[in-house]
Amino acid sequence: MKSFVSTENNQSFARHLRQALPYFEEFQGQILVFHLGVFPAPEEGSRIIEDLVLLNRAGLQIILVHGPGEPSIFSNSPSESHFNEIRRSIASANWELQTRIHSISQKVQTFSAHLIKAVPSEIHPEERRLPKGRVSGILLDPLHEALNSNKLIIIPSFGIGEKGRLWLLDSWETSIEVASAAHAKKLVHLGTQNQAHFSRLPSNEMNTSAMRLWLEQEKIPEEAGRVWQGLLNACERGVERCHDLDSGVDGSLLQEILTPGGIGLMVTNSDYRRIRSARMSDLQRISELLGESSTEKTVVYRSREYLGQHVDDFHVFCIDEEITGCVEFHTSRDSPAALIGSLTVSASHRNQGIGRELVEAVIQEAQKREFRNLFALTMSQSSIFVQCGFEEVEPEELPDWKLKDFDYPESRVFRFKINRS
């Protein structure tokens, strides 16, 4: 008999599912490319494939690029028969992937075809007769047609060359080329070989500049360095976020895609941290942030009713899709003055410059909209405003439309004079 008692586990599940909503919204209809270099063990592989199926059914456009089924197959000496063995292994892995996907959900449609154009790779003259190639192009029209039909794309690491010749490709390099050409939102490397080296990373979240500098300065084991350099290259070619995940950790893929914390390494471009206008779906999080700060008596309490009426006045600071701070930019028609209020940053993200970035963003908007003065009301955060060029003034300096309902004697008033030259 089903229990109607809400257990702690059920509550935790519901809470995490709600927190995943912004990520589902952001990635809806977006292309995500996953690289599976070698086929994982059945138990591990089933978890990964279940997660990919879940994302596909949720409306994310999934491309899976894979290599052979057995990692040990690479240990053999290169020969024509060895390459034929690898090709058979890749074909077998492709078939097994499709079989596993359909065993999880019969409603998932898969699409697997030779979408990669290839030319011979530049190899040692003695190996010239071996079918090693490199990507020369992607057949984007059939790829996008399949994605728009919500099919889960499976791309084996083969390429088609002149006269229909089949070339064996490096699956990781193929993933990078596919993600770049398809303008993917994410590129995710799934594997376990780099797990031991994660502790050497200065941070598990780095932008392209920091990652490039670190790779230049550090001596990284060849395979890890190859993967991480690939993440950097893909990011610099337009892929917004690139990841290296330990596929041996159950749920690592979903944690990285659908939670603010994530697991593994992420390389990003500048869009990862951004300020945007608030949306109605942000009200709960804004209310939580302001509630936390009003308890600390650093901002004035704002009711949900007030937030709903003034949501268009708020800006939020996002790290990935997690809202970590907010600020209110309040204006009045025909007034040359605007107002900053409700500046707050979550406790776990303070002292990272987020508050200052929010203030500077409002200053830029005030300048763009040609206001003459920008006022700020704060109960404690005076240093941020002083650093941004504000000066403390008496409350009587506030514009009339604000002064008439100014009833917070504990608040301090700061003013920024906008240069209109």
C-alpha cells in the first residue's frame, strides 16, 4: 500500500527536481555532445545510458560519439589486421549502444549513420597503408534533421573518404569537431582515466584564459593533457561549456548537467558567469536570497507580492544557472534619478566580487539610459558602493518619488553622479 507520509528522501528528491528546472529550461532544444571513448562496463554503462535517455526524453538534443568496445584493443601493435579488429569493435559497440538504449525506453528513436567526412591522416610512411584518418567535415543537414526529430544521435568514430573508403578516426578529436561544427552548448568527455589527476587542478571550474595558462605551466600526463587541451580547444571554437567527468561515479552526468555544484572539470567561456534580467520563475530564489539577508539585517525585507510587482526591476547574477545574487534597479518616469536597492549575494558566494559586478552593471545601465544620479540604499554594504565611486549623502538628497516613502532610518544613502559627457 502506498504511503502518504512525506519522507526526508522524498522531500530531498522533490527539492532537487525543482532545482533542476532552470537547467531543463536552459538546455531545452540545445545540442549536447558526449564522448564515450571506450565502452564502459555493463553496470556503469547502463547508468550512463539511462541518464542520456532521460535527457533526450526531456527535450535535450543528444549526440553520442563513441570509440571501440574494448579498451585493451589499443594495446596491440598497429597492423592492417589490428585496424580491422578495431573497426569491428566499434561497429559492435555501436550496435550494443542502440540495443541498450531501446531496452531502457522503446520510445527513444536513435539515429546512427556515417556523418563524418574524412581524409587520410598524416602518419609515418610505414603506416601509410593503414586506414587512419582525420575529420575533414560534418554532414550537418542530416544531423540537424535527426536532432529536430528528437532522435538520439550515435556517431561511431569512422569517416567516409573518397570513393567511399572508410577511415578510422580518433573518437575524442571527432567529438570536438562535431561539437564545434554543430554549435553545441556542451561537450562532455566521459571516462575514468583522468580521475586520479583531478586533484592537480587549481579549480574544477575554469574559463579558457585560466585553463590555457595552467596547461602551459603544468606538466600533465599525456592522456589527461590531451583531453583537457581538447576541452579548451572546443571552448575557444565556440562550445560554451566543456566537461571532463568521471563516468565511474553514479549520477555524475546528471549532477554536472542539472545541478549548480556539478562534479568533475568544467571549462567555460565568459557566458558561464553572467548578469541578466530577472524572470517570474526567479521569484522564489530572489525571495530566498533577500529573506536570508533581511534576517541578517543587511537589506530591507521584500514580500512575494512586492517582488511579483517589481520583477522587471531586478537583475540576477548567475553562475551556470544558479542565481547567486540580485539587485533592484528602480526608476520613476520623467525623473533624472534612479535607485539601487535589494543588493544581496548568497552566503556561499560572498567575497568573490559578485556584489560589485551587480552594482557596476546597474551603473552601466543608468549611464546608457542617461540618468543624472544613481542612488543606493543599504543597511551595511557601504564599502561596495564606495569602491564603485559612490559618496554618502543625507536622505534628503533622494529624489522626491523615493523620499516620500523613505521610512527606513537604519538605511544609509549613497549617490553616484553620472558623467554625461
